[in-house]
Amino acid sequence: MRRSLLGLVLGFAVVAGCTSQVVGSPTAVVGDPQVTTTRDTAPTSAETAQSIKPCSLLSAADLRVLGAGAGAVEQDKNSESCLWRVEKPLASESYLIGVTWEKDLAVGELVAGPGKTPVEVGRHKGVRAPGLTGPGCVVSLGITATSRVDVRTVGRGDVAALCAIAMAAAEKVEVRLP
């Protein structure tokens, strides 16, 4: 109880100290200028890649165009994903769109079905491939030499149609990539 009371009193003291005003007018300080630190170079692509958040790579407008609802985040030690479900009148026509940032896997390490095709989406090189375990498609875009962003569709429909959707989503994602 005593600790709680002490914390409460200190909290009020800090807040009260922050709300007081000083009468007067500001004046310039004469003497040594204040030291500030600035970065001389732009962040590296590896540093910028650390800021990738898959759920923010498709805007609300993009999601409306793609027909997708709210995203769900999935995360593990080496990757972070966001999944959106696209509902169609027939359940068999519905599908998922997924965006995954693979922190430690290069485009060349993509495991997919036969038929990998090199692609270039905006300023990113990558590959497009059919799904490995069923109807679907992935467009994998290189971010650094050791990382990539995968834009994937999974459904029951035609693989060519799912690849077209994955490519359309990848084009929207690419503009937000470092």
C-alpha cells in the first residue's frame, strides 16, 4: 500500500511539474551550439527491410479493388504474414490472398510447384510460380540478397486465374516495398 501511495504521489508531482507555465519571453542562447546527430547516409536496404509490415502493404483501396476483407496477422521467428479472404457467391470460388515477408529467405530459395517464371514487378525482380500443394500461385519479390516478400493466392479455382490475381496484388504491394 505504501509503495502504491508513493508512486501515486510521485506521479502527481511529475504531472504537476509538467503543467506549470513560466512567465517571460524566450531568448537566444549565446555560446556553443547544441550538438545534434544526423545520419549522413540513407538507411541500407536491410535496415529498411526490417520495417516491412505485410498488413500495411495493401491499402484499404487496394483491398476493395481486390475484393478482400480485413487481414489477419501470422508471425513466427523468420517470417510475418497477413492473410485476406476474398468471399465469392460460391464457396468454391473464394480464395485467400497472403503477403509474407520472409526475413531470411532469398527469392532463389522459394519452394513452389514446377514452372517458376522470372518476373519483374516495378523495380523488384522475382519469380512467379504455381502453388506446391494445390491450386494457387505465388509472386516472390526480392528485397535484399537474403530476404523476399511473397504475394500468394490459394483457392480451388483455375491456377492461371489465381496467378493473375497474385500478380495484380503483387503490383499493388510492390509500390510500398523498399
